[in-house]
Amino acid sequence: MQNSMPTADEMRNHLTDMAVENPDFRRQLIADPKGVIHQEFGIDVPDNIEIKVHESDMRTVHLALPPDPVLDEEQLQAISAGLCCCGI
């Protein structure tokens, strides 16, 4: 990746592209998304943020909705710290 901090969309696109190209990377991302994020971007995701990786298939498509527009203080702090809680 680049030397500057990528956006959430850039990180998501990178992880998706890598998972499509590399089955081992895909398995690792599903098993340990926080570890992969740290490995790829040098970002330590806080313990209070959960990351779930879902695989779509020919019969199931996952739709990710943005967070509830009413954010609590903890969510606002995470966003202001550059840790988007809405979606890697």
C-alpha cells in the first residue's frame, strides 16, 4: 500500500482485491480480520470494535448497512481518531 493513510474505501478495496486473488489471504482475512488489517496497513483495531467478514455466494448476498445515524460518544471518538466503525 501507499505511505499515507488510506481511506476506508481504499482499505476495503485492497482487502477485497487481495481476497479474490489469493485464497490463503482470503482464509486469513475471514479467520483474523484485525490481524490482517494490522499486517496490511499497520493499524491496530481497538478491542471494542468488532469486524465481521462475510462471504457472498451464488445463493446469499450480504448487504452492509451504515451505522445508525445516532452515534454515541465512543463511536464519535473512534471516527475522529480515524478508525471508521462503518465498514472495512
